Amino acid sequence: MEYYATLGSPCARRDVMDGLFQAGMTGIRVNLSHTSLSKCAPLLEETYWPAARQAGKETAHLILDLQGPELRIGELTRPVQLREGDDILLGDGGIPVPQGILQTARPGQQLSIDDGALLLEVKRAASAVLLCRVLRGGPLLSRKSLSLLGTEIDTPTLTTDDLDNLSQAGRLGVTHILQPFVRGRRDVEVLRQTLEGLGLKQIQIMAKIENGLGLDHLDEITETADQICIARGDLGNSIPLWKLPAIQKNIASRCRAQKKPFCLVTQLLWSMEQRPIPTRAEVCDIYNGVLDGADALMLTGETAAGKWPVQAMRYLVRTAQEALNTI
């Protein structure tokens, strides 16, 4: 079983990194939607790999989570408070969003932001701007995830930033690539060919299933990727949330049938971003995920932004080990 953290300021100190390894961490994820590999290089070279060597885990994993075709809010000069019932502009003169959203969105459609924390409804649409009503409000920050519910927007498999980050992967010891929003066999093949062209054939591809196209083409993705990642954040945005448990179990069952390893991620211990102990529901979720056959578990905000990163890893590992003992 692999236990992954996500790199962030709380785990940037050497003592915290040492604590994560002592708690059972076997690898770390770098989320490139919010940074670049070159910016993370000093932390990886001076903190992560030395801590791994000291812990006797020279074969620890380093996972790059690419930007890929994911849509995000642009850069904001400061957070914007969205209030329910207010109108807001997206595009020219308003909140910066990708051109694909402006070209595709139509009145009546809904926009989910930050894994559903914020929700907008399009009232009027023009070529360069959308007028939206806030249905679910809260603080809006730069680079938060954005999706047009019920609609797939055609975007390239790899961005320019992805290619730049991949070009540096070899020298920093990257072992795995998390490929976001995989839509079918072709996306995996494009990444595979890119890695081979860079002399990085040994790096494993973890295909993230997080939208309807990924679900529709799961079998061919499973055949092509090295691993599957059940990414419940955006996957939960693309379907009614109450359907997510059944879909998670279905993906897990199909991975087991094809003997394909899979990783479970998103909100495993979400409450521990603010609290030193998890909820009962969270530890039950982890336990059941292991019983369903997960080969890896990944923390995200719990270590990237949370107050209790080492404690979260300890709960993750101990709960999973209890499940493994049951098996």
C-alpha cells in the first residue's frame, strides 16, 4: 500500500517532512495547477529527498500532477467575495476565465468553482463575457477549478506549462505522472509518447478519472495507463454527488477485474485541515476504500494547506493498516 501526501507550505519544513515519513508516507504529490516544478525544485532537492534518504526510503515516489485540460479561474489581484443572489461578470472586465468557457457557456447552464464550493448560473452570454448569478457564494481565489456542468470543453491533452514541467522531471527524480481529466486512450498515448521522447519511459502514468468522458472510456484508459486514480473532487462535480459512492465502487471493481492498481484521492481526511482528529465517517471511508482494493491513498489539502499534516498521515496509515489486517 502506498501513502501519499501533497506538497505545500505546512510540510515544507524538514522536521515535518521527517514526521510524514515516520508516520508511513511513501511518496509526495506536487500539484502543478498552482506552481511549477522549477519553483518546487529547491524544496524537493533540499528537503524531500534528504528526508527520504534519512528514513531509508530512497525509492520513495515523487508524483507530478499536471495541469492538463483542466479549466481554472485566472489570476486575481485579491480574493473576491461572491454573495448569493448577486450578479458577476466572467471574462472581459470581470473574473478571468478560459476562452473555452466563454465560447461554450449558454444561459441557464451552471458553473461549478473550487470543486463545487461555489456555484454560478449563466444569465447572459456574449463572445467575450458572461453575466452570471451567484447560486452558492463564498470567497473566490485565483486558480480554483472551474467546470461547466453537463458540458465537455475540447482542450489540448498537454499544455505548454505541462511540457516545460515534464522536461525537468528526470533530473528531479519524478517517478509518476498524475494525468488529469483523461478522456480516453488517446490522452494517455500522447503523454506516453511525450515521456518516451524525453527519455523518461520509466515514469508511470496514473490516469485520473474525474469526468463523464473518463467514465465512458474507462476500459480503454485502464488498458493504456499504468494506474488509475479515482479523483473524487471533479468527478463529484460532474455527476449528482449522491451517485459518487456507487461510481467509485464500480471503478474499483473494474480495476480489480483488470488487475490494474488504483489510487483513491480527495477529502479522505478533509476535516483534519482544521482539526487534529478526523471524523468517524472519514476513517470509515478510508477503511472501505482499502477493502475495495485501493493500492494507494492520497492526501491533498490535509498536508498541502492543513494544520495537522503529520497527524493526518498517521491516521491515514493506521486506518488503512487496520483494513489490510482484516483482509
